[in-house]
Amino acid sequence: MKKILIVEDDPIILKIYQSKFKLSGFEVISATNGEEGIEKAQKQRPDFIILDLMMPKVSGADVLKKIYENPEIENTPVGILTVVPIDSSNIPTHIVDKITFYWIKDEIKPSDVLEDVKEFLS
Amino acid sequence: MRLPLKLALIIFAAILVAVFLSSFLIFSFSPPPIDQVIILFVLILILIILPITFVLWMYLQKIIVKPILSFNSISKIISSGNLGKRIEIFSKDEIGELGQNINTIIGHLVGAFQNMAFSLRNEKNKEKQLAVSLAQLRVEKAKDEALLGSMGDSVIAISQDKKILVFNKAASKLTGFTSTEALNKPYADVLKIINEKEGIPADEFIANAFTGIGENKSKHLAVLTKNRGAIPVSYSAGLIYDAKGSVISVIVVLRDITQERQLERMKDEFVSIASHELRTPMSAIKSLISMIFEGDFGAVNEGLKDPLSDVAKATERLIQLVNDVLDVSRIEAGRLKIMISDVPVIELVAEVVKLMQILAGEKGIKIVVEPIGQEIVRTDPKKVKEILNNLIGNALKFTDKGQITVFARKSGNFLNISVADSGIGIAKQDQPKLFTKFSQISADRLVRPLGTGLGLYISREFVRKLGGDLWLEYSEVDRGSIFTFSLPLVANNMVVLNNN
């Protein structure tokens, strides 16, 4: 069973993606802020991370930096799920290159995200 | 004139001769005693001299005393200011001539007086006019001062020799220098204009104004104030010419834009919050509806499918509206970012058409793509897809029968991509409004769901940012329209950019 970490501060969006991935047989762990996200990524070693960008305290961009700075988890694939266009996301270019997916929340459906992740992990 | 005097003398002499002759004759015949002779002689003499003296006195009275008395009284009248009076001429002798001469002198005097009075009147009039002009000038000056004083913008006039001539209240407020401190000082001592980012002096636009060099307004400038640090300003410089057309001074107008900056920041923040706070719940609705339709929450009741699909459509429109407004905000703030790569146009067209074909199918319309070839354009693929989406979406919205055709033609270094429809067309009077914000075809011609009225505006801004343009190629009411946009082609000798 593949393990997926969803880092999202909006409870409804979080709930939507939790149920979508659970229904498809994923083990879903979740974090509602960046700090918790980094902690869970380090401890629970997910196969894939879905990460929101705009979060209070530690932003998604900071979470990304921490992930890629840590050799133990730096290869974990990350998909950004946000409403912020990539060109105004403040993510440094060298990190942008490492991102696996960049989804805009109101342009895609949960099933598209699920398909992308499933295809990537297969 | 001398005749009466001569006559008088002749008569007098004649009488004397007669008296002497008669006396002599009398005395020669019977000489009287000497004392009687003397008495007689004296008597005769008295008898002769008295009337003569009287006559002479009368005569002199008439020809000398009377005119002189008349001269005297008239001269008194004249000296009292009545220049209209003239001396009466009694005789044609020297005294008469004198009177005539005096009259002439008075005549000249009257002329001179009249001239003098005339000049005096003129001078007075001139003085009055001058006083009026002066008063007008004062009013104008007061007006100018009031205007300059009440202006929110700093107005500073600089003379040819680079000294400050005018320094209004706003300029004092901005720079911290009073007008007394600033006036007649070299402007560089008071007006310290710097480049906002680099902090280096940047007042060359003033010197350039004197030489007539225009300034591009792209630079962000600030004024280094006396005690408030640097304050961001917008600036302009104009020239004042004299009657001969040569430059006498430069007017510099500065505006404190601190508040505008704050507003800009607030607007940016608002856009950012709106972006996040509006789009997140909308995406939640969109996601949930999609999951309901996919059966993630169990089978959907048939009766619910229709209202749910309406909710989905309404949500899509709302998302489109918010995104359009955000795009406009980015365009206007100059924060529109593009991510360039080299892509075959056919791929972009195919991708959009594939999605739109479903919607077209629902209306019974076909979208036909004419063979485009493998032309590669250097562009932002996401933006081009949005443009195609907008043009094909519009075509679909306004076409009820027939078909929509997408085709491309090479034109120099550009590829022109066109979307043609067989729809309702656009009336001539509506065409100029097409690319303006929030413009829509007049509602009475159109009873159907309207969009945001931002699509064509945003699309054209996108294309222009990508180095091309967007225009209405053809349109006729009830026959359809063709919209075309151009994209720069990647020339053969250009390095092809990585597709990612």
C-alpha cells in the first residue's frame, strides 16, 4: 500500500483529497501546516507528498526547501497543489526543477491528481 | 498816428508866433513901461499855456493813460486766470501795437496752456490705465499664488541660470525647505532628486528639459528631503517660453506618491488574498461535484444530476470570473509573467480543441482544424492555450449552427492563427468595443449567458506580451466572425529552447 502525505491547511480541501486517495486504496497521512508536514515527511517517509504553498508560519516553499536539504527524504516526489501560479510562487528555480507535478486547484479535479500520482508511482 | 501831435504842435507854434508878433507890433508903436510889459507878457503866456496844457492833457489822457489803465485792468483779469479776455485796441499807434502784441502773447499763452492741459489729461489717463493694469496684475498674481499654494503637487520653477524662481507650499511640505530658504538658490542645493533604488542623484531630467530632451518616465525617483529621508515621487518637467519663443524657465512638478505606493501594496495584498481565499473554496466545490459525479459518495439520484451539473457550470463561471479579474489585475500592475518555451502550434491547438470538442458536441457543432504543419513558436504555451480557449469558447457561445474552423498561416516571422465561426457575427458599431474591458455585445441582440467581458481584453494583452497581436479579421452579422492572433515563429537559425 502506497503511503501519501497531504500537507494542506484548508480542512475541506484536505478532507476531499484524503477521501479520494483513501477510496483508491492509499494510506493517507495528513498535516495542516508546514511544520507538521516536515515532521511527518521525516518520520513517516511517504511515497508521495501533496503540498499546498500558502500556509501560515512555514509556507510550502519552505517545506520544499527543508525536504530537499534533508538527504534522507530529498528524493521523495512532491506535487504542489495550490492556487498560486508557479511564476509568482517564490520557489527558487533550482527547486522548481525538482517538483514532480504542479496542479492549480481550481483547474483540476481530484481524480486528475489521483491519476497523475498513480501513474507516477506505478 | 503822429498827425494829431504834429497838428497840435503847429497850432501851438502858430499861436506863439502870433502872440509875439502882435506884442512886438504893439510895443514898437507905443512902448509901455517895462513892468507892464512883463505883467502883460506873463498874462499872455498864462492865457496861452493853460488851454494848451489842458488840451495836451486831454489828448494824452486819451491816447496813453486810458489804454494803459485798460491794459492794467485786463492784465489783472488775465492774471486771475481768465485767458478769454483780450485788450481792447483804441488806436493804431505804438500803444495799440503794444496792446495787439500783448493780445498775441495771451493767444500763445492760451495755446500753450491748452497743450499743457491736454498733455496733463493724457498723462492722467495713462496713470489711470496703469493703475487698472496694476490692479489686474495683482489679481492675476494673487490668483496664481492661490492656485500654486492650494495645489497638492509641488511646483518649482527654475531659471536659465539654474536658480529657483517659484517654490509653492507643496514643494515646501515635500522637501522641508521653506520658500525663503529655497527662492533664488541654485536648485541643486534644495532639490535633491535621487534614483529610488540605487540612491544616486538622478535630476538630469531637469537639465534635459532645458535642452528640450524628453524624458522616459520609467524611472522611479525620490526626493531626498531635509528631515524625512527619501520620499518617492512622480515627476514631470515643462518649459516656459518668452514672447520670442526662447526658454526662460523650466517648471518641475513633483508628486509625493507614498500613499499611492501604500495603496498599490494594499491592492497587491488584496489580489493575493482574493486569489487564495476565493479560489480555494471554489476549487473545493468544483472538486466535490466532480467526486459526486464520479460516484465517490455513492450512486447519484437521477433527479439530482441536472441541478448538480448547473452547480458545476455556475462554479466554473465563478472560477473563470475570479481568474479573469486576477489576470486583469496582474496585467495592469505589470506583473504578468510569462514562461517561454518552443512548442509546435499543432500540439497546443489539438489539446484545446480536444477539450472544447465535447462542449461543441453538446451544441451539435463541429470544430475543424485545418492542417497546420509542425511550425514551432517561441511562446508561453499555457497563455496560448488560454487564448485559444477564449477564442474557441467565444465562437461556441455565439454559434448555433454550422462549424468552427481553426487554421494557421505563415506571415513573415509570425504565424497567424485564426478561429472562424458561422455564428451571429458582430455589428459594425460593436466592433470597436470588442477589446475593451468588461465590454460585451449589446444585450438586446443576445439573450444567452454572458461572460465576464474580459476574455478578449486579457487574450490580447497576453498575445502582446508574447510579441504578437490579436485582431478581428472579419465579421458580419448572421454570417460569422474570424479572430486572428499572431505568434513569433522560431527562425531556423535560432536555438530551440527546452520544451520545459
